[in-house]
Amino acid sequence: MSRPLRAYGYVRVSNDDEDGNNASIAAQIGAIRERARRDGVEMIEMFEELNVSGRKLQRRQFDAMLADAISPERPVDIIYVYALSRFARRLLTQVTSEYKLEQAGVRLISLTEEFGDDANGRLMRSMIGVMNEKYALDASIFTRRDRRGNAQAGYFNGGPVPFGYQARTVAVEGRKERRKLFIVEEEAAVVRLIYGLARNGLHGTPMGTRAIAEHLNALGYRNRGREFFYSSVDGILTRQHYGGKYLDRTADSKGRTPSIEESIVIPCPEIVSPQIIAEVAARRARAAPKVTPPRVTNGPTLLTGILRCNALGCGAGMTIRTGKSGQYIYYACNAKLTGGAGRCETRAIRQDELDSIVLSVLTDRILERDRLLKLLQAVLEKSDLADAQRHEDLNRVRREKVAAETRIRRLLEMLEEGLMSPRDPLFAERLAQHRQNVVQLEASERSLNLQLERGPQRISEETIVKFGKLICEQLKGGNSALRKAYVKLLIDSISVDNHAIHIQGSTAALESAVIRSGDAAMTMVPGFNRKWCATQS
């Protein structure tokens, strides 16, 4: 006696907001069970796919059903679907799946479409498949157009709402709710705290994401009911929205993802100033492990990260090594340490001696009253000629900043197009370099703007002298973290060989720092082209 026929049912909707009509999950299940009852077929299992497009190449329930149906056990004889459009909206998926079922001896039955088993039936199924795919393509084009139109009108297109905001409906057009982002002040305060810690830390030293997460959790702050993790802090520090705008890159009607330049800029309430966001981004890029080792970023050693070997053909960084059982600490050429004594001729230099020389140059020469006034003469000049030069410098700085930002966009485009990998050290190094360049140029731009805005009320000699004394006190103070921060503020690079020590910094960094001397947050790393020192020893 032969066993009764058995079947699987498969139901699917992209959006189940039509409860009760022919497209709903409940209606499909009811119709399939009724058809199986009339056919005298035993329904083994119903596979339900909710909010899943029929164009997807991988669908969990669909793939599981197909794998079971064609398995060697042959558990079913029939698969019921309400319509072929529920089975698939991609012709390739429909044809290949039908072929697999046919080879396994399993029939595919559509409740709303009757097809014969001959060549004409196959042709009709293929034609319906083409029509279903065309419908899905047209629907996706309409959806993309609607989403791009929604973005161009300044509305939020959905997705996860960034921490610090909430999405509110501001308009209703038919069945469409148009939403925008609004600040949640309790969360926004935490966002500002996170940026403040990343920029200045608790005592002037910037904190990393793990340290920030631990600090927030210790104080009882919560990320929408959950603890903060370094990944969530990282997400907040890399999100565009907090600066008052974000990019919407919804694909166009042809399915092409727009470039950065073609993206739609959507305004939203500002939580953190773009200047602070840029400073934090540049510092984090420079401190990234693939660009600068953590021991350089967080270590107490004064000159790591800015000290390099200047021997002919070398240019390697200088690192720390010890001598005489740890009694002495030296700066030594890294290439010489790793490649052998023949790799470089530069001798190791006592750490305390080189640190003392550098600090002496800063306190006794660069920050000395007359020298500082001379270096910052441009800040004191009040003549029309000086203003004209400042305008010229400002225009040049702005052009260079646009060029640097363009290079960043090109790098990101190469990443999106698969021409570079985010794991490529060269990518990380170039991105950090260009971002740092932008921050440096922004510092120069701010300095020039402030000088032009002040008019006859520019920085006085007294202000500059007071600034020099303040920095000298910090450099001679006992806080090593602050001392290191100020050294990196004033010095771009130090290169040494057996005959000389070359220390280079920027007048723009000094100008920006003295103008901002009333601001306690002096942890950014400004810079410019004009060098102020080359010390021989």
C-alpha cells in the first residue's frame, strides 16, 4: 500500500503590513492548507519567510526547504506556494530551483497559476518568472527613487538611529511617514563627554576607546540600557552625524552607489563641533596601531613618534633600548637594532641627555621672550601690507586644504571600489597623513582668520610673553603626559645623526596656540610649512 502524498508549504512577504488580504502571511498559509486538504496531501511543514525579498540569492527558510526537499530521504512529493512570485522574484533562482526539484521528483504547485507539465507549461512558468523579476526591479527602482527624494528633502531614511538622537515623524504623505533626527539631550551629553575624553582625557592626555568605555561604565552611564564597549565608543567617534550633517548614499535608479561627491548631504542637529570631530579623528588616525604602535602613542617616553635617524640613507624611527643592566636608557636607530650594526652608523644617544637638550631648546631658545616675539612677529604686525599677506596666505591655505580633502575622498573611493583594502598599512598611513594635513591646515586657517578678525586688537606682546612662561612651566613641570603633549604641540619632527640634532616645528602651530592660549584644551597637533629651528649639537 503506497503512502499518501506529502508536501511542504512556502510562504513569503517582503512587508507584512497587509494583514488579511491575499499578500499576507496568514492568507497564504490558510490558502495552502486548504488546497492540500482538498488534494488529500499531508502537510509536513510550513516554511515562513517574513520581510525577505524574493530577489535575494540566499533566504534561510527557502534554502532549508529546498535542501530538505531534494535530500536523499525525499521527505515530500510536492511544494505548495501561493504564487510563483512568492517562490522567487529572480528568474535564475526560479529556474535553477525548479530544475533541482524536478530532478528529485518533487512537483512545484502554484495556487494562483496553473501550468502544464509540457513544454508550453515550462515556457509559461519562465514568462511569469520574467514578469515577476521585472516587477521586483521596477519596485526597487521606485523605492530607490523615493529614498533619494526623501534624502534630498532632508528626511531621515531609516536604519539604526545614532546614539544621541531620536527619529520623529514631521510629515505624513499618504502612507509614508517622513522623519527627521532630533537631539536626545541626555544621550547628547554623553556623546560630548566621549569626544572630550578622546580629545583631552581627564588630565590633558587623550584617552583611547577602551579607557573611555571603562570610565563611562564606572560612572554608571549606559548605551541605551547596555554597558559601553570599546566598539560602541569607536562607533560614536566615527559617526558623521554629530557634526551637523551626514551623507546618504542610497543607490540611484540604476542601482549604482553614488560616490562621496555625489552623495546627498542631509543636515541634522549638531552635537559636537566639526572642529573637535576633525581634531579627534586626526589624533586617532595618527595613533592607530597600524600607523603608530601603542607604545608610542601611550608610552611615557618624551620623543617617541617624532624622533628619527638622520643618517644618510636611513630615516628609520628611533626607539628605546637599555644598557648596563637597565641603568641607562638610550634612543637608538630601529634599523640598526633590527638589521645589525652595519645597517646604520648613528650612535645611540642617552635618553635623559637628548630629552634635556630638546627641552632646553624649547624653554631657553624658542620660548625665550625675544625669540618668541620674533617668531610671532606676524601676529603682532598691524600694517596693511601684513594684512594683505595674511589674505594671500589664507587663500593659499584654503586651496591646500581643499586639495588635501580631495586626496582623502579619492582614497575612500579606492577603498569602496575595491582597489585598496582597509587592512593595507599603506592605506592607513596615507589616510592618517592626509587627515593630519587637513587638521594642520585648519589650524593655520583659524590662526589667519582670527588675526584678520581682530583688526587693531591683535595679540599683544604681553599675551605672547605670558604664553611663553605658561608653556615653559608645563615643560618643566612634573606631569610627564602634559610635557609630552606640549612637546608634540610645538615640534613636528626631530632628526639626529652623529653630528647634529635637527628640531623642526611650525610658526603656525605657535600662532594657533598663542591665540588659543585661553583654551585649556591644547592637545591637537597643528603644523605648517615654515620651520622655526634647526639646532646643532
